[in-house]
Amino acid sequence: MADTTSSDIPTDSGTLQTADGRPLKAALATAQRSARNRAFYLVLPLLLFVVVTFIFPIGQMLMRSVSDPRFIEHVDLGTGEVTPIMVGLRTWFDENPAGTEPDEAAYAALVADLVHLREIRAQGNAGTRINYVYPGARSMFTGGARRAGRLEPPFKDAILDMDEDWADPALWQTMRSSSGRYTADFYLAAIDRERDAQGNIQKVDEERAIYLLLFERTLILSVVITLLTLILGFPVAFLLATLPLRYSNVLMILVLLPFWTSLLVRTTSWIVLLQTQGVVNDIAVSVGLITDESRLQMIYNQTGTVIAMTHILLPFMILPLYSVMRPINPSYVRAARSLGATSWTAFRRIYLPLTIPGIAAGSLLVFILAVGYYITPALVGGSRGQLISNLIAFHMQNSLNWSLAAALAGLLLGGILILYWLYDRLVGIDNLKLG
Amino acid sequence: MSGEFVVFDRVQKSYDGETLVVKDLNLAMPKGEFLTMLGPSGSGKTTCLMMLAGFETATHGEIRLDGREINNIPPHKRGIGMVFQNYALFPHLTVSENLAFPLEVRGLGKSDREAKVKRALEMVQMSEFGVRRPAQLSGGQQQRIALARALVFDPDLVLMDEPLGALDKQLREHMQYEIKHLHENLGITVVYVTHDQSEALTMSDRVAVFNDGVIQQLAPPDTLYEAPDNSFVAQFIGENNKLPAKVVSKEGDTVQVTLQDGKTCQALSVNCGAVGSDTMISIRPERVTLGASSGANATDGEVNEIIYLGDHIRCRLSVHGNDEFIVKIPNSADHPQLKVGETTQITWHTADARALDPI
């Protein structure tokens, strides 16, 4: 027996070979590669799904935040045909540097372009694009295009006769910056900045500056909500992790109960509870804590947003904490106590550091969710409890300035990616435990 | 040496208020002693240790440490070092930080701490491992660090809760000697809990055998093995042949008993009732002599099974109606050659047959 087996294994050549004479190393590599390919085909449907429904839309959104080409080309909705527009004016911009006083040639180009706009009925779209940065421009474009065909040279005087605002350097600056395919204007607008007539970046007027304020408010409220969920959730998660199984199961159901209830129901029940004539105020008045005249305003302001969102996001803090606390052996704290630590020291020096991955994961999760939360602040936030996501929704649905909405969302996304990077640096993404 | 360093005085413990896990425990141990609490799981030994450490409170009775009642002193003020079953080394701290922890919470200065940590690491021959995390150490190394951490603040009393349970056999035996030597060199008092009898016999000055919440016998290892007080201890420690019997007559230390097959023999009266009551005769397998027909206890045995074990031969016989009667034959040059099925003469000394309580 020993003789026959040893003759199968080539010992003289130095390289191991398979039965059919191929090098064993290459054969193994082929086998492993085909196993990897099979595994890849299994995840391919999910990959395609993610690309189509997530990566592609996000890419398109980010694209839109830096590019709104409605001033340089017109897409016919019926045929899908793309026609370049404002060709004359864009040529003039190319030939003259920023800040140049528009001369007769510029106005002539403008008139020609307006006539062209009217021919293909693109004046509304082009005007809207300028209108985002220079309010009032849409009506100037539609009106101008209607009458441009009848204008006689000199065009400068003819146009200014029609509307003096056409001479505004700010309008020309806007048209110049809109005639490039890519622009940072929307990101500038999203941080309350604009370009002056010379193209320099400056702050917008105070009464128009709202985005930074909203970003700041979103950030502060999210931090407050994260801290509240941590303070409220930590003891609950500890109980869940340490109670005997039959009690902790009941408690776990109570924690998960909000997940099984509609978000709208939860939010509107907070309205019922917290409104001026609501349950909480009624009870407080009936036991004499407050008088009927001084009922507390607890909803349709930031208080309402914080209360309702803390409640809704609490499970997202408790579950990661619980999953980290569950495997912590109680003998660690016992050991610390037997080594001379008071219960507080044992908690601070031993238990708390061991739960840090859970605290970090829960905080990250709650913070990210809070920063992008939309429905709850929209329902209970009133005007002072609105978050940046409500404004994004406004620009998506009402003002239809999708590029500005995309820029705001892009800033939010960038901020969260920075946060994620910070988390990785401080705690390590490997330590992230979400359940 | 004070005779009463650790004292349990009529201590009882119940978790649910109905059943007693520890029943009327009385125990006194002198300073410097290595005492092992041995018993099957659920016998109350770990509960006793936890009461001593302060993690459980006694429902009745008094626990004294060095003359001071400690029932109401919280664990961190008792100054007792403890080694846990799973070591309980803090995973987020390095080995040195683990060792420094008890010193730090006691408010020792940095230089004192470093000196003591260094000494403790040297004591367990782990000097070069100070910067590692516990997870980077093997089981035996973690065990050493846990030991060093329990000793680094110079406690008078060290408790060990099955500290070697997770180690493999060879390492466990090695650590047994190391712990024993540490105990001898440092002069500390140790209370050790285990369910492994060979561990208890190897290391201890005295062993308390627990069963059903009661100490069945508290004695040095040799006494425990050679002179068990009752059937439980005889059965729990080492191997034991039991022969159910009835007391026929009593004469001084010796009793005459009738065995199951009607024959009679003599035994040492240890823990048996009056004439007419049931008893259990306990004989160690290595105290039976083969092939000798003389003596009061000589009888026939039929060989059922022979197992060769190298240093000795294990022989299962039918004796006095017991089919599981084990005899150990030392593998000497001229040991008796037996065959399965043959009948042989066996005998034992009356002093080696102990008449104990019936099970």
C-alpha cells in the first residue's frame, strides 16, 4: 500500500501537481476563483438593486447640486430633443471677463437669444434657472421673450425701455455664472452666500439668511435628542441586559412596541398629549401645578420636536447599547468591587468603558437619523421646530428648486460622512455594534 | 497563628425564603491556612465564598474576618483578594493597568504602584507581558495575571472560585503547584472552591466537603481519604466499594455485620447505628488483598472484568452480592494472574472496612 501511494506524489520535480498533471497551485487558484465568482453571482441582484435605487439616485442628486443646465440647453419634453440656448450671450461672456459692463453687442446677443427662446418656448425654464439666484428674473425672461421679436436696434436702449432691471450688474453676473455647465451657486446659496456683481462671494442679507440658522438648529436639536436618548436609554438597556430572561423579554417587547406602531400615530398621539388643551396640560391644571391661563406651550415648537423625536428614536439607542451590554460578564464589576473599587468607581472605570462601542453606535445612529428626520418636525415642530430636512422637502415639493435641495442634502451628507470618519478615528468602525 | 482568622458562625443562606442553600455553617480557619471547599455543584460552596467576598448576604448568622464582623461591610472595604472562574481580567485595560487598578483605587502614588505591579508580575513570571491586553494572552497566562491582581495589594485573605476550571489537564496540574508554592512563600490565607477532588487533595491544608448546604467533613486530605466520616465523603473522595449490611453485634470499635448474601464480616464502627440497624460498609479498592484465605473477612470473589491500566490492574469482582466490587492490583513483578470467570479468595483488614451511615 505504502509503495503505490508514494508513487502518485511527485517528489522529485519540487512542484506539487494534480492527478491530471496541472500545477496544484494554479488548480487551487482556479477553484477558489470560481467559488468567489459563485458567491458574487449570489449578491449580484442586491448589488444591482442598490446601484439602481441608491447609488444612482444619490449620484444624480449630487450632480444636480452642482449643475442645472436649463440656461444653456433646452430639453423638449415631447421629443426629448436637446437644443443649445443662449448661444450668443454665452459667446459674449466667453469673450469678455467678469465685471465687464454689458455693451451693445451683449444686448444684441441677448435679444437674439430671447427670440430663439420664444421660438422653442424655453423662456420659462431659462428664466426659472436665473430666478433661483436673481428673484424676479422669470417674469423678465417671459416678458422679454414675448416682445424681443419687435425690438429695434440699438438693443440696449430698447431692452432698458422694456425693463430697467436688465441693466442690473447682479443679473448679468447671475447669467454669467449660470452659463457654465457646472456651478457652485447652489452650495453658496445653501450656506447663505451669494456672488456680488464682480463675482466675489459675500453673505446674503440678514433677512434672507435662513439655511445656516437651520443647519445650526438641526445640529443642536440632534445633539440634544442624542443626549436625551442616551440618558434615558442607558438604564433601560442595562436592565434589559441584566434582568432574568422572562422579565427582560417583557421589557424588550415594551421597547420594541413603538417600532410596531405607525410613525404617524405615535407623532399625532404626542400632539394629543402635549397640545395646550391636551392631556398633560389638563392634568397639570387639575392638580393645580399651573393655572388655566398659563397652560404650557409644549408642541408646535422646539420642545415638541425634541420630545417626540426623543421618544421615536429611543429604541435606536437602546438596542445597540443592549447588544453591547448583554455579553459583558457581571464578574468584571464584581472583580472591580473585590479589588477595592466603590460601586461608582467600578461603573466609571470598568463598566462604562466596556459599553463605549454601544454608546458610540447608538449615538451615531440616533444623531444621523435625527439630522435627517422629516415627518415628526413637520407635524409637531411648528415654525421654530423645523429642521433642515423640512426645508429640503420644501425645495423639492414647493419651490421646485431641486438643485438647492440637492445642495442642502449634499451638505448634510458630507457632514455625516465627516462624522462617520471621526467615529472611525476615535472609536473604530470595527467596534460598531448595531444589534 | 491565630486559630480564628475566618469564622462562619451558624451561617444560613436562602435565596427564595423557602429552601436553605447553606444550612447552619460553622467553620473556623487559622491565618495562613489553605482551605478548599469541595462539593458537587449546588452544594452551597460557591455561595459560601460569595458571602465571604461580600457579594451575597447571609440570611442568618455571623461571618468574622480577623475578629471583626463583616456581614454589613461592602465588598470593596473587606480587603479580600479574589480570583474568578473566568479570570475577569478587564479587557479594555492592559495587564499592567489591570494590576494597578486595585492600587489606584486605594490611592497609591504612581511610583509605589509601578513598583508593586513590577513585583507582582515577577512573582508570576510574567514581567514582559505588562503592555499586552488580556485577550492577547493564553489561558494559563491570564490565570497567572488574575492571580497576581488578587495578590498585588497584599490582602490577608485570597478567595479563589474554581480558578483552574477552564484550563486543560496538564496546565491545571502545573498551576496547582504554582498556586501551592505561592501560598507557601507568601504566607497568605486562601479559601479555594472547586469540584475537582484531586485538585482539593493536592493543594489544601484542609478540605471542607460540602453537600446539600452542609459541611459533611472538614479534615486534612489524608484523613478525608482514609477515614471518611460518612458515606457521602467516602463516595465523593476517591474510589469506594460499598457493601450494604445490617449490624449484628457491637464490641468496642468493631461491629459484626450481616451482608446482602447472608454471610457475616467485621468492620470498624465509625458512623453506624445500634444493633439491628442498616449500615454501609466502605472499603477502598487498594486495601483489598487477593489470594489470601485467612482472616475474619476472607471471602470468595468471581472475576467479572479485568482492565489493564499500566501501573495497576483494575479488577471488577462479584463480592457479597455486589457486582461492582473493584480491586486494584499493583502491577508488580509477581502480581496474581487472574482470568475472567474464575473465582478467587480475597480479604481485607477490619480497620479498612468502615461501617458508615446507610445511603
